[in-house]
Amino acid sequence: MIERKDVEHIAELADIGITGEEIEEFTHQFNAILEYFDILDQVPEGTEGGTVIYNVLREDEITPSLPLHEAIGNAHSCEEEFIRAPRVM
Amino acid sequence: MATDDPLNAFITRCHIPPSGEGRLSGLTIAVKDNISTRGVQTTCGSQILKGYVPPYDAFAVERLKAEGATIIGKTNMDEFGMGNTTENSAYGPALNPVDPTRVPGGSSGGSGAAVGAGMIPLALGTDTGGSIRCPAAFCGIVGLKPTYGRVSRYGLIAYANSLEQIGPMARTVGEVSLLMSVISAYDPRDSTAQSRPFDHTPSSDVGGCRIGVVEEFFGEGVDHRVASTVFSAIERLEELGAEIVSCSMPSMRYALAAYYTTCMSEASSNLARYDGIRYGLASDDRKQWHHAFQEERQQGFGKEVRRRIMLGTFALSTGYYGKYYVKAQMARANVRADFARLFSDVDLLAGPTMPTTAFHLGEKSDPLSSYLADILTVPANLAGVPAISVPCGTVERLPVGLQLMGRHFEDERVVDAAFAFERVVS
């Protein structure tokens, strides 16, 4: 069973803001969803996975990249060629 | 909702001219709004990306332009692809062209609605757990989820990388095949893309093709009228020379839970990039990082996206990783093994695309009941196999889709069977 405090903790971990009303709603919904996921406890272990597709490798060659002004063009707050960010400490 | 878009199929209208001439010259196309278009707003149906203008084109968009297509809009979708109705779009739901009191399906519902209504002949969608096939079935059009790795995901804004593919949607199988041949080419910028071009002209010969009918695809929750419509379609394929075989996929029991655990986990990681700093809604840079971050994500993401990020974070957290994520990967291996076993005996698998016809707007307000509607489409994504939805009749005037799934990289065979069926019923 997930409780209110668990939902608050998960929201904190996920960096998702959440209202008091939503905590109530999400607690109820998460319990229903996780109860359904409990069927995974019945999965037999040790199955071979059939076809597994592997990554394709390529040479690590230098190719043209985006001009700086385009790369930072969607940022809201810039100083010269830097993007401003909220303070960490 | 614009007056020239009564179905709210588009988030942004545009006019992106072709860059060359080719197989799509003279044709217009719409592109789902999670596929990057240089210079044209790309929102993923989310408030958090409102105003975001990609500085580059997705590979599939480069291919469309090079082959002569004119892109006329970015289509409505469930936010980041999370949903099967388009009701999770921050820009309002798209409507079903057959019955506007119903949803067009999702998450590529805007593409489905625009093609179904005849506004455009072709559209690109993306399919993570059925998001091309569901709207194709609900809107009465054709939609193909290609084999994983057959179409480059470069420029597709990620939701669940191990499951999703860009694919074609159109009114006919021939057009779907044409569009697939345009977008399926090798691209070194996607490390999961294989060099397996789709260079194919559909053939209607299904003689000798063995088609497995999976009993679980007609089980609990599947509307009996939908089931009987699909059974009749499979009989038509038998009349055309296909051999029909009954079979079973026991891993279907776990498929939906495996799918949702996997996509939520991947989403929780992928969507961590939306911090309002490099793009998206502006975060307040006077505030402490986490406060600014949490506030921006609360305002910018809708409820379903926040639910999935939180459940994914939970499934990957210490103490629960083994119970949820690891088990989901074991279940996924079971699904892949079931497909491999069945495809050693049959060439294709057939069943309904969706368990019901299109829902009424507002009908799926509870998240779990909405998830359950994906049960027939998620297995193909878990295994990475190709799957097509082709219209096969109606129930109370609402379209029903026949789903055909094939072996890895046998998209051509899937297209051919759908083409044969389409020819005999049209």
C-alpha cells in the first residue's frame, strides 16, 4: 500500500510539484495501478529473450554541429554565450 | 479551435516547402507534434514546450522534404504520447472524424483525425504502445508501426526509447507503403537504427501465408461485435489463400504491466531534461534550483505525465526496482519468446487492433481503465515486431481495425497481407 507520505516523497524525488488535493487523488490511483502491476510477481524466471536487437556502431568522426546562437536560441535567459540557471546552493 | 480545423487535429499550421523532388512531389503531409521540424514550433502536446522551436529537422522530416512533400501542420497528440484519446493534450482534445462526440484515439489522434477527415492524404505518427494503430483503428484509416530500428528516431522527442517508432498513416495500404519507403533509410545518428531500407511495392498475394489467430486477442474485455468483425476479416484472408491457425500467447497476461512499468520508467528519465533552462517554460532563476524546477514542472506538465514520471521514479527507486522494473524486463523477455515461438510456425499473427470502437469523450477518465485499452497493441512494441492496423468493417457505424503482426524486419509481409485484404473489401 502506498500512503500519502510515499507520494510526497516520490514527488520530491521526481522534482514534480504537487498540490494537497493531488496527493489524495494520486495516492488512490497509484494503489490501483500498482495492485494491477503485482501480476509481475507471477512472471516465470529465466526466460530467454528471443530476438534482441543490438546497437549499431559507427566511426566517431567530427561533423558540423549547430551554430552557438541556434543551440541556445530556446533558452529564456542568456548572458553572452552562456545560459543562466537557478542557483544550486 | 480554428474554424478551418473543427476536429482540432492541428496544434500548429505551417507551410514547410519541399527541398527536392521525388516520390511525394505534389503531396501534402502532416507531422505529429513530437517530431522535430526546424523553425516550426514543436510542443509534444505539452504546455512545457509551448514556443519551443527546434533548430534541426528529424531524420523522417528531412526525408519527407527531400522527396517532395509539403508539410502543412503539426498534429495534436496526447502530451508526450501518453494516452490513447488525445484528451491528455494541453491544446484540447482532437475529435473523431466519424463521430465528433468520440475520441480519435491516441496518442497520434490529430494525425488520425486529419487523414480520416480527408484534410490530408498522409501523416506521420509515432507508436510507443499502439499510438499509430489505435487512432488508425478508431478513425478508419491505415497505420503501420514499423519494426523497431527500421525508421530513425533522430529528432523524435523521446518518451520511451526502447519501445517507440515513427511510422506512416494514410487512407490506403498503398500510401502507407509509399510513405514507409520514404522514411525508412539508414541514419547513423540513431544508434538503434538498422540499415534495412523498405523498398517495396505491395503485392496482394497471400497464398500459402500462415496466419496465427491468437486466442488471447479475443479474450476478456474485447467487445464481441469487434471480435466477430475481425473474425470475418480473417476468413476473407483465408478465402484469398492464407492458411489460418489457432494459437496462444500466454505472456499476454503480463504484457500490459510490463509495458507500463517500462514506459513509465523510461519516461521518468527522459522527461528529467525539462528543467526550463535550455528550452521550455521559463524557470525562475532567482529561486533555489529544486524549487524552481518543481514549480516549472508542476505548471508545465499535465496530470497524466506527472503520474507516469512519478510511477516511473517509484519503479526505479531503491527497494522497488527489483519488484517492478526487473520483473517487467523478465515479462518482456517472455513476450519476445512467445513471438519467436509463434513465428517459427506462422508468418503473421492476426487480431483486433483495439478491444472496442472509439470511446466517447470523457469516457476513460480513470487512468487504469485507459491503460487496459492498450492490451492488444503493446505486445508488438515490447517485442519490437512490425504491426499494421487496417480498416475491416464497422460496429454501429464506428470503424474497427484488423491488426496484423509479423516477424522482425518483415514489414513487407505485414503490408502485403493488409493490401490483399484491402483490395478484396474495397
